[in-house]
Amino acid sequence: MFTIGFLILALLSGAYADELTQLGKVPVCLLHMHDGAPTFQEYGMISLKNKRRYAIKHGYELVQHIPEGTQGLWSEISCDEPGYVPLRHDGLCYVPNNFGYKNDRRAATFGKIKLAQHACVGRENYWLLWMDADALVMNQTLKLEEHLIDDRYDIITTKDWLMMNAGMMLLKCNQWTLSFLKRVYDDKEFDKARALDQSSFQNYIDELGEEEAKKHVKYVPKWAMNVYTEEYRPGDFLLHMAGKLYEAGVEGATALMRQYDALSLAPDASYARGFLYSKYVLTYYSGLCDLRELPNRDCPPESEHRLKLEEPLGAISIPNRYRHVGERYYWLKEWKDMYDFPGWDEGKVQPKPFPPGRPTPRPTPKQETPQPPPVQDPDEEEHEDL
């Protein structure tokens, strides 16, 4: 029974692995995590389904860690093992390792670092896109390898008016990044910091020094990768609803998440423009009228009795995308994104796609049993001493 059960599990694992490996595609993997807190249940699942839809569309892999379980992690195994063993792009052999990840007893936001470390197993030179559970892919037509990824660097991120924001990051799976992530994760002093893991990231980027940081870390404009809700304009790529759980409450933030996810399903940005740039309450076509002033209850779209907002919802980001910053912090009225300049994406190097088909398995090196040193005759040892 055990042998049959193992073979069935191996076959199922192989089938699931085929779905995840996407050999012949670009080396990109999305990461998602949310915990069992009630505030994140529906919120987090909307975000996960949005990311999954995007990953399937472009042939990317996906690693998820949610209360229902973990999927997408790998553990290396000898290619000589019997049974079906899925191959990765490196020619080594792996099996799913979806029970090997557990969060430590610390703030949940540090879990993203540990998940990224685990996700790099079997994904050498992959790019991992970390997006918080309050983030959505709004423009699902854009490809990461064309729009953002630059193979000359190891980390791609953004800065707001406070510091780098760890809610959206691209991390390259290599030794430099893994070593950097280890330092960021292992420093428990930042468990007490106001921005937790984000403070640790910023500290260790600063510790690199300016010249070394420029070699490894690339800052891109916020609008390109990490648009906050108030900054969103139709056509933007990645939306981060930072702080909305606290500002709008669970119900309000979840309603916002549903609305923006619905806009991400639209075939083009015109649908979002219609929603965001209309002054009519509930948009031009379903706007409200004050029927008390209309004896015949006739209220066509052009009627002056239609109720209007003082300004459309999207006005908060037009013409100044960062108007909300000055309204929150009066001393930052003139804040501008220092990384938003012409030519910010010039010269970037795209990652190379994997060749189609499965790689040839690498032979597993045979471990030779070390031989004990020869036992010498005590008389010989004594003679040599003489």
C-alpha cells in the first residue's frame, strides 16, 4: 500500500509540477502570502486570484502561502530516485516541498523574506515578484520582462516620501540576493522598528554604501511599479492599496479591492477612465437624479438635474499624481519622485527565456565512501622513530 501511495503521490506531484514549471517561458515567479487574520480572508483571496490570472496569462510561475496551504515550493532530490521526478530548467531534479515552509513567531511581514528564500530553490536566476496581499495587477497586458525587469541588477524596487517600500519588489534568485535577504531577515532588532521588515531592507541597502547599492539595487518610478490608490491612473501596471485597511476599515477596503479588481478584468483602460473621470454619481450612464424637481420624472443623461460630484474620483491624481502626499503632510506639498525622469528605463537587459523542451538530467555525483587510513604495525612505527 505504501509503495502504491507513493507512486500516486509522485505522479500527482509530477502533473502539478508540469503546471508550475512552465519550461520554455521566462524565468519569472510571483509570490503571494496572507495569514489567517480575519481582516485578510476575502481581501487576500481577491489579490491572490488577480495574481494567478496574471501569471497564467503570461506563463509565469506562482508561489502561494495562505491558511489553506502552501503551493509552488521545491526540494532538490537525486535524479536516481525511482518514480516520476519533475525536472527544472537547471537539469536538476526536484519534488514539491509544500510542507517545508513555516512562519517564525514574529511579525507576519517578515514572512515575505523567508518565502522568497524558499522560492529560490530550483529557481536559480529567476526573478521573483513580491506583491503584498493588498496589491493588484491592474494592467494585465504588461509583461514584467519587458516593462520592469533589468538583468543588470539584483533588486528592483521603489521609494516613497519616507523610504523604500517593501510592498512591491523584484528579487533575483542568486547568491548575492540570498545573502542580502539573510541579513535583512536575521536582524531581530527590526522586530521593534515602526516599519518592521521595510526598515530592515532600507538599513541594509544603506549599509551597502552608495556605489555598491547602485550595482545591485535599482529604484524605478513609483508609477511604474508601486502606485498607491490615490495615485492610480487608468493604464497603470501595479496597484498597492497601502494603508487602506486602516483608513477605510475592512469592509471599505474590501469593497475598493473588489472594484479595482473588476477594472483589471476590463479589456482596456477606457472602462477605468469612465469610472474615475465622471462627475456623475454612479457614472454618466447610471447617474442619479433628484426626481422631486422633475414633475414628469424624466431624467435623460444630458439633464442638468443629474447629481454630480464636485470633482471626479480620479481628480486626486490629475494633474499631480502625488497631490495626496501634500494633503496628508503639509510640509511635503512639493514632493516629487526623484527616480521619475526621462530615460529611467534605458539600457535595461531582459532575462533570457528558457529553451523549449525539458533539459537533460545532470548525473547525480556518486559519493565515494571514505576509506580509513591503513593500520601500521607498532614495531614499524617504533623502528621509524629510531
